[in-house]
Amino acid sequence: MKLITGNAHPRLADDLAQELRVQLEAAEVASFADGETRVHIPGDLRGEAVFVVQSTGPPVNDHLMELALLVDAARAAGARQVVGLVPYLGYARQEQRGAVGDPRSAQVVAKLLRSVELDHLVTLDLHAPALESAFEMPVTLLSAEDVFVPHLTSWVTRDFSVVAPDAGGVKRAQRFATALACRLAVIAKQRPKPDAVAKTEVLGDVANRVCVVVDDMASTGRTLVAAAQALREAGAVEVHAVFTHPVMAPGALERIASAGFKRLLTTDSIPASDDPRLEVIRIAPLLARTVRYLCGEPTDTRIGSA
């Protein structure tokens, strides 16, 4: 088994290599003078299973092209199998056409990875799990619940509620609520008529309760901020936020921090800010268990779905 990485998240790749007790293989990833990505793998990968560590966070297009070229370069170096370890998969929010003339960008990404003969994709908290069907290769969907729940257990009191910030996050919040044996609430938005301001309400009793909002990512932060406001108006005494991918567009962290969350918890699926207001949990142990599982080694936990 060989492990290589692009420029998207070398710290995660180093952490994973230490967990697996292997050395990262050399891979040259740079740019030509005109900005085109240049990739070269100098080592001999003949007959090897190669794992490419490359989240496709900002700048998404650069990191996506690096991933595709690394997979193709590994093939050229003789790899018998190439697995993409892509904790954060860019474009996964664009899996449907919003209007006539819009692309299904997520499916385009799936075609790109198929075209370079990626054998297996491993990703974490895919924004739209149904997108798995767009990939012709096997996909292992990991859940950050596996790293969050042990940490959250120490937060739980008898007055604790898990909250879905919108209808799309209900299944995720249900899993957390079941694992933590606590109540579930949902933030619902209703528009009385087109273009009218959305009315936000909380489904579930959160009065005098400690609430944790769980989401797959924080990009602009507006969804989390709206959830915090709705929960306080409904009587919550304390609000926390847990999100898998710290995408964090400019200004997002300040926006979220100003909403009065007591704690903000995320993972290092993509490089996270060193801001002390943000608690970051390592995913390297989860990825290491997945790699061992895919290599046929015994593991102490069930690994995702394939």
C-alpha cells in the first residue's frame, strides 16, 4: 500500500501516514508558468494499491484538478488500484439543476473521476448522500458521527437536545440524537408567499434546554446563525454548533462567532482556522481504519457503506 498527497491538505496526509505507520510517497505537485497544474510521481508504484489523500476544498478547482492528475499519474506509475481519500468533495451541493440551463456539477465531477480510472472513492459526510449513485466506482461514505459522538458525550445533560438546522439535516440529527440518547428538534422555514421573508420556527420543545446544532458544513455561516437565533427565541439556554467541514467563506467565522454559540466543533477534513474559538477534531484515525479495512486488515469498527 502506498500513500500520496496533493497540496490540498498535507497536514492531514502527514497525520494519516503516522496513523498507518507508513511514509508518504514523493509526489511533485506544482504549476507551470501559465497556471496549469503540473504533477509527477517519481517512484515505482507497479502492483501497488495507491491511496491519494486530497480534499477538494478552496480553491476547489485547483484541488480537483490535482486529484484527477494524481490519479492518472499513479496509473502511469503502474498502480494496480487507486483509491481517492477525499474527505470533503467539492461541488457536492450542486447535484440538481436549479433551472433550465444549469449543469449538474456534482455529476460532472463524478464523470471526471471515472475518466481517470479512479477505482474507489472514500468521502466524509457527503452533502447529498444520494449522489453516491452518480459514481460508477464503489463509494465508501464515512460519517463524522463516529468522531463527534464520543466527544459530545461529555456535553450531554438530561436537558440536552440535538437540532437539525433545516429539513435536509433531519436524518443526520436523528442519528446523533439516537447515539446520544437525547431529544431531537428541527428548524423549519416557511414562506407565506413567493419572495416573502421566511418565517423560522422550531419544531420540538427546546425551552430551558441546552441545544447543539449539527450540520455537514459551515460555508457562509448564515444557516447556523439563523438556527441560533431561532433557538434562543424558543427559549434555549445554551447553543453549540457542530459541523463536519469548515469551508468558511470570508467573514463566516466572525459571523458564526457573533451568534453567541458557546462552543464550535468541527473536523480537519479541510484545513481549519487556528482560531481558538474553533475546536477541531482529527479524522486521521477514522481514515486509517478505513484504509486498513480496504486493504483487508481486521478493524474494530464497521466502516461506512460501499
